[in-house]
Amino acid sequence: MFRMEFLDTVWNLGIVEAEELAALLNTTTELILSEAEHCAGNGLIKIRDTLILATASTQLHRAEEAV
């Protein structure tokens, strides 16, 4: 459930700082960066320092999870 909310928020924002995303999702920056690394490892997003970027795969994964 958290991963879907995470990916939805990243997709809607396009580019977001990890700290800002943590505030939006009411969690810690460490948890956000951990989730971001997991998702980036699966090609769902990209990470640049503390910037989290949506990719086309972010939207594709969201569509697959909704089915």
C-alpha cells in the first residue's frame, strides 16, 4: 500500500525532494530514500542525490498494480 502511495505521489509531482516527499507522506526521509532505492533498482523511478524523479515506468507500474 505504501509503495502505491509513494509512486502515485512521485508520478503526480514528477520531481520531488526526498525531504518534501517524506513530509507529504507523513514519514521519515530515511524510509523515503529506502523505498526510492528499491523502486529505482526495479527501474520504476530515478534518484539523483535526494531528488526523486518519475519515469514512464512509474506510470506503467501504477497501471499494473491497479488491475
